[in-house]
Amino acid sequence: MFIQTESTPNPATLKFLPGQTVLEAGTADFPSSETAGKSPLASRIFAVDGVTGVFFGTDFVTVTKADAVQWDHIKPALLGAIMEHFQSGQPVMDAGDAPQSGHAEHTGEDGEIVGQIKELLDTRVRPAVAQDGGDITFHGFDRGVVYLHMQGACAGCPSSTLTLKMGIENLLRHYIPEVTEVRPVAV
């Protein structure tokens, strides 16, 4: 098994490509070791000293490290943990713990606008963000303001504010006149 690695715009996050499917659909975000209990793979990665976050996409694993830790010191252990997991035959997620679908549900009078927002996010934004080892999902819409949740490499990335304001906000405002602003939320 050969695992490729790619840097991300977030210097504290590295993207690991195991060359096989990680999740069949959706994403899974583990912002701390306490949240990793439903995933044998995430638990194994958090066992490496210095890991502060794990995120799964369909074909990648994104790992975030503590600032005091150097990639050169933990990358071999992470490669070993990921390789051991896939060779063990264990599932990535425990049975019954399905990955998150992504977007929050929205009920109300703005249903048509929210549908357009989600479609633009799914077709234009999320594929590009996945290339960088992260995900951005819809969290809410209120009086022209779109609230988005950033995960994986996007969470805490130095360029995330620029991505939100100059990229996503401009895109949504262009196609959906009712959108006036985009703001990040922490879940």
C-alpha cells in the first residue's frame, strides 16, 4: 500500500491519500480525540502524539497537528497508523455511525433560496475545497446572511476568511441576489 501526502493551504494540516475509498459518501469531522470514538481509524490517528484534528472525505484523510509539533516528527507514525488500519480490515466508521450528509436542514419561507445555496455549494464550492482537504457545509440562512461551517483543512486555515469573503460570498451574491453576506460558524 502506498499513501500519498499533499500539503494544504493550512500549514497545520496535511492531506493523506491512501489510494482507496475512505468514506462511501459524506464526510466525517473529528475536531478532538474525544469525538473519535465512533471511528477506529480516527482513534488510531489520534493515538499519534501531537494530532489535534482528523477529517475524512471520500478518498482522503486530513490530519491537523499542534503548532509545537513538526510534520517531520509525526508524519511517519501517521502513515503507519493509516496503513495499519486499512490492512487490518476494520471499518473506517463503526456500524450505525453513518458519515454526516453535510448541510443542515432548513425549514421556512426561504426554502427555495436555501435550495439554491446548497446546490451552488455542492456543485461549485465543495469539490474545490475537498481538493484542499476540507469541506464547507450550509449551517443556516437568516435575513440575507448565509452561515457556513468549515471543516478539515478549512477550519483554522489562515486563508479561510479570504475564501469565505472573496470567493464564496461573491459567488453566492452573484447567483442569488437575496444573499448579502457569508459568515463562518463553529459547531
